[in-house]
Amino acid sequence: MKEQEIRGLIGRVKQGAMSRRDFVQRMLAVGLTAPLATTMLAHNGIAHAQTSFDYTPTKAGGGGTVKLLQWQPASQLNPHFAVGSADQHAIYLFYEPLASWDEEGNLTPILAEELPSVENGGVSQDGTSVTWKLKRGVTWHDGTPFTADDCLFTAEFASDPETLAYTMGTYRDVTFEKIDDHTIRLVFKTPRPFWPDAFVGTRGLILPKHLYQDYRGARAKDAPMNLRPVGTGPFIITNFVPGDLISAKANPNYHVPNRPYFDAIEMKGGGDAASAARAVLQTGEYDFAWNLSVEDEILDSMGASGQGEVRLIAGANIEHMQLNTTDPWTEVDGERASVTTQHPVFKDKAVRDALALLVDRAAIAEFIYGRSGEATGNFINTPDRFTSKNTSWEFDIDKANGLLDAAGWVRGRDGIREKDGVKLSLVFQSPTAGQRQKTQTVVKQACEEAGIAMELKVVAPGIFFSADPGNSDTFGHFYCDIQMYTSPMREPDPGLFMQQFLSSEVSAKANNWQLRNVTRWRNAEFDELEAAASVEMDPVKRAAMFIRMNDLIVEDVVVIPLIYRKVAAGLRTGLKAPLSTWTSYLWRVSDWHYDA
Amino acid sequence: MAVFLARRLAIAMLSVIGASVVLYAVLALAPGDVFGELVSNPGIPPDVIANMREKLGLDQPIHIRYVNWALAMVQGDWGYSLVNRIDVGTLIWQRIPATLLVVGSAQALALAIALPVGVLAAMRPYSVFDQIASTLAFIGFSLPTFFTGLLFILLFSITLDWLPFIYRADLEQTGGAWVWAQLRQSIMPVTVLALFQAASWTRYVRSSVLEVIRLDYVVTARSKGLPERVVIVKHVLRNALIPVVTMVALELPVVFGGAIVTEQIFRVPGIGSLLISSIMANDTPVIMAVTFVFACLVILFNLIADVLYRWLDPRIKLH
């Protein structure tokens, strides 16, 4: 899809000839993120749609206690220390950002009076500054007013290397200015096309200056608020047992009228996904459970008792196969898969194309992932019901055989193809997970029919995802031909995500295999596009660049995208809850309610 | 006795040091670290993670880390949880009550079942009662707790809907209602653990009593015309229970160590579930503290059992 076409579509949305939801779906289908799509509309004067969530209660309180199960438990409650997603979710009960993302990727103001845009002057034309107006009349749980100082302090806190905040990258390259008590300006060194990062979403939760100012830098770890947060959020903590339980009561002075509906909330951790599903869907002991990674059939049989229902939320996690561009079997200067080498088999594009044809995505999606996954041909992101129209992927063993025959790969006596003495024999690794090993087997069977020998290798996830330079089984080393895993992509903007294909990011011995380009693919056009996209202020032009980048990776078969995964949540019948996977599922826990 | 004690203490100290070295080495050699989830997140620049590793001292060589850890431990500093960002000591203290309550009552219940059943079975070996008790005991220790746990949940929580299967450490009720709620939620985890433990202890008590009951002095006591109750309680049990006491003493560390599987099934926030979640999160200081404390307890109770054994049975000589 080209820039002009996108502009055409935006024009249709403006005229009302196309719904904004359809527009977002079309953008998803070509591999963009929902937040990026809505940002494009906003840039062209079509405001972010505010979630049309039907909030029926007419007064705050009266809802009793709502009980949540998050089986991966929260371990501490400082948003900037939350190294795992479990903490990142739970913290939303207490702290809030200026704005956050809804399920469809719309940016929604929370502690901001309004969203900055080019029209209202909040975003500067050249993209180097953003001005946020803060909501007035917001107080912290202890009654202190919330002001611009809190935002500035949060930025200073997170960007201090001594604090050890995981959010450091979001805040360190930005200058923060206080205009008045309720206005702040963010100044960027270079144009920042995707500015909703600092103070937005998961990494944007704001800390109270008056409490944290005595705990700067290395002292941050001693702050009592790390376990007893004082925020602006809809709930006030009453008890926290790390790794087990969070109890909180409603904030009577919450800044949104008539909210929250529930008088108290309780979040229990521990156990496993299956029993969490059972407690919500079968016995009704709990109202809500997050991340029910349980087989479809089991969820169905539990749901049959009518106590609760399963909701699948569009996410952004892509299960994909990566093809090594370098030779993982030859050692050069003490490292294998050195960038100076070429993969003996994959250097022939015919083999890569054949491999892409040999992956039966439809069967994998249907029989292995069920409702929790959809087949996809795109790498960047969430395709939806439009997928099949816009992207091309197919499963065709005969065609793959034809390609290989034409490229001169002939079957040997053992049925395995070879060419110039090189055998078509590959090693395929992935971290342990039932569904992955089944997928590996499906791929292997199809490959064998096409005369490709495949050895399957399984690595413990702890090893696979570790950054240990001494262990050659990590995904960063990629000492084999093919590997498969899920890229967790909760980032609303594909910018950072695409950096994993930059020539400058090649993972190698020289950088202890810490950089992100593990396929070691290098492409000048891609590098140029990425550089241009990182400063391009017109979201439409930028989107077109991302689409082109996505096409480059997929067409060159650097990766073979397989499954776009969804998150399953269990809700007790009648519970109304706006969720999201672009940020914490609790991003609007203030609006959760049961209809009267 | 003093020489014996001194020698045992010296051996115990050496064992503690040895255990700490082995534990530390194994954990340090294990792959992965606490920032695993961040590594694959494209939103986090690699140098941010590298900075955290460096500041937390994770990039130092293993022997230096071990010495630092050991010095801190000697001074009573248990370490600092990398995930929870609080002191490990605090974390462990929060978990002790639930474990003591659940595992402790399970052990007590197991003993309360095993003693009478074992003795009765031994008094009439190969009787119908003994046959039934033995069969049940074999079933009991053949069924793992994760199986009986799930079975109980299916039966009592889902089919009958009598008991909750999610354990809560802080119940909102007070007074009598609290006791009732606590009882209801404890029944399943305690029973699951107790049945498993009671099964093996029953067999142990039975064989121990059986051995003693045939001895000449018991026959003498009986022929003196003493009532059977007195013979059993005063003469048989006293001697038969010596090995049982050691056995129980050796099992006591478990009361503090928690029951990993059962705690996980019923979501009991005890030491066992702390250990498993720390292992999942690669939170080395917590894993180290829990396993090391557990190792110390095992060594301590071994020592106690040895001393107790010698005190109960003066025939035991130190070789």
C-alpha cells in the first residue's frame, strides 16, 4: 500500500464514506499497529475516538468487592521498577499516566486535560516538542494536589541511571520544561514522530514528587511507597503481600465522577492458568482472570457452566520463524554465524521461498492455537479479518518442490536434496512450549515431503531468552539455521520494533550478542527507510515507510510470520470491563462494573 | 557428651558452608537472569539493561559475588530481591505464617493419624484392620499431592461446591467468622498434605511397634498381668517411638520449607510458592536465601535428631 492510497482512505474517513474502525483494520492488515493508525487520523484532523464504553452506574461505590486473579503475581508496586509485565499490569490500580491506549489503539487522556495535537498547538509542526495540559483538581491519595512538578520529578527519577528504572530509555533523551503548574513541555533533540511515549501507557505512570523526592537515585529502592503506592488512581492500597495479594479500597476523591463502582478490589496471584480459569468460569469464586493460556477445549468445557465467559483481546504478539542469513556452522574469529559469512543454503532465495511455502499456517492456527491465534503473513502487527485479502501467504508443497527443482536442488539417494555438495539439511530451534513443539513438527513433516531434512531442537526458555554471552543456545547467538519464538510487542509504535533489522544492530561477538538484529540480515534500503521514518513527521508517509519495511522483510523471507496471538481473559457473567493489550488491562479499572 | 556435641557441631558447620558453596555455584551456573523479560522487549534499549546488571553487581565474577553474599549473610543481611526490590528477610517473614499454619497443621494431623493407626495395626498384625490400614497407606503414598489436590478440588469445590480452592492469607472476617473461613480454606491443603505424610508414617510406626512388641520384656510385662493399655503405652511405645521421633525431627524442616506443589495448587502464599515464583523469575537472592535457610534447617534438625536419639537411647555410643 502506497502513501497515496493511505491518503485516499483517510479522505474517505473524513467524508464519512469509511468508518474509522475499518480504516484501522486496513492499516492492521498491512502490518501497522492500531495506535499508529489512529495517530495518522489524528494528524489529519480526525480526533482520536474516545472509547464508547457504556458506563451505567450513576454514582461511585455500591459495587462491593471485585476479585481478580492474575496468576503471575505482582512482586512490587513501583511502576518504574516493573521488570515483568505482571507488575506493569497491577500498578495501574494505583498510578496513572497522562494518557493511555484503549483496545483499538486510541489514545485516551487520563491525567491530561486534552490530547496534544498539531491542530491545538500541543504538538509542534517540526515535531521537536509536545505540550501537555494537565487535568486540574486531581489529588494524590493523601490529598496533595497533582501538578506539573510531579511529572517533571518522574522524568528525573526514571532517567537517573542510579535509580535502575527500566523506563530510563523513555525519559533520558527528552528535556522537560514546566510552563505552569498544569502545563509541561517535552522537547526532543530530533523530531519525534511518535511522541506518545513519555508519560503515556505502561512506561508513563507518574509518581508523587512530595513522597519520592527523598528517595532519589540509589535510595529509590528503600522507598516505602514501592510496596505501599500513593497514586492518583481509582483505588487506594490497603494491603500488599508481594507475589501473593493486593487489596485496595475505592478512592473517594477519584478525579472522574461516579467512579469507581467497586468499593474494594482484590488481586490474588499464584497458581496456574487452568485453575484461574476454573475459579472464574466454573465456580465463580473470582470475577476476573487475566492471561488464560489454556487449551481451547478446556476453556470451552469450563465456560459451559455459564458462570463466566472468555474474552479474547487483540494483542500484538507474533509467533514467527527467523532464518539465519549467516553461516551458523563455520567458526570465524571465535564466533559462529559471523557477519562475514553467508548461509550455505539460505543464500539461495529459492530455498527461502520454498520454506515459506512449506509452513502450513492455516493448520497451525486452527489445530494448535485455536481461538487464541490467527494465521498471519505480516511481521509487524495485528492483522484481522482483512488479512487474507491483503497479504499473500500460501501452503503448497508441490510449488515448493517445483521451486527447489528449478533452482537445481536435486534429491539424493536418501531423498534429501543437494546442490554442489551442500545438503538441504537444517536445524530448527525454539524455546520449550507445547504449542511450539507441535508447530515445529508440522513444519518438519512438510519439509520432509519437499526433500528438506530438518532436525528439531528445543531450548529451555530461561536459556533461550537469556543474554548470557557464554551460552550459545540463546536467541541472540542464533547458532542454528532457523529459530521460532514470540516477539512480545506491546509497543504501540513499530519504530523500536523495526530496529531489530538494522545493519547497525547486528548481534555479534563484538557486542556480546546483546544487539537486536539476530538474523544478521542487512539491507541498505531498509536502513535508509528506518532512518527516514525515525524523523518523518507526517504519519501517513511514515506509515507507508513501515509498510515497505515490513514488505522487505517478508518478501526477502528473513522471517516467516506464523501466528498472531491473542490474550484470553475470563470474565464472570455480567462484568463490564474495558481492556487493552497496548498497556495494562487495568488501564480503565475505574470503569469496571456490573450492570444493575 | 560434650565431645560428641562439639564434634557434631563442627561437622554441622562444615556442612552449612559446603551447602552454601554448592547452592551458590549451581544458581550462578544456571542460565538466565532476572531481566529475561526485558531482553526481548524492543522498547528497552540494551544499555539500560546492561546498566542495571552492572549496578546490581550481576556482572562480577562468581567467587566475588559469593564472598560478598557470605559476608552479608554472616551479618544477618539475607540479600536484596531483584524482582521485589525489598530485603529478602522481609519477604520470607511474610510467607512464614501461612506455611507454618498449613504445613504445621498437616504434620500434626499426620502424626495424629499415623500414631494410633500404626500402633493398632501392629497390635493385631495381618488382621482385617491391619490389611485395610496397609492398603490405604500404600494408596496414600503412591498418590502424589498434585493428583489428590486436583481430585479434592474437583470433588469438593466444583462438584459439591462446599470448599473454596483459593487460599487467602488475609481474610476480611473477624472473630468466629474468621475461624470458620480459615478452617474451610485450610481443610483441603492440610488434608492433602497430611494424608500423604500419614501414609508413610503409619507404615513406619507399625513396623517399629511390631519389632518391639515381640521382645521378651513385653511378654514379661504381659505375664505380670498388666493391662494391655499400660503394656502398650508404657512399655512398648516408649521404645518403639525412638526411631519415630528421629523420623519426625528430620521431617520438621519441611514445616518451614513449605510444600511447593500443594502451595501452588491451592495458592497458599507460603515459602514453597515464594521459592517457585522466584525460580520462575530468576530472582537469585531469594532462591539462594530460601534454599540456604532450608539447608541450614535440615542440618540443624539432623543435629537435634542425633542428640535426641542418644539421649532417648543411651545404648547408642559415639563411634
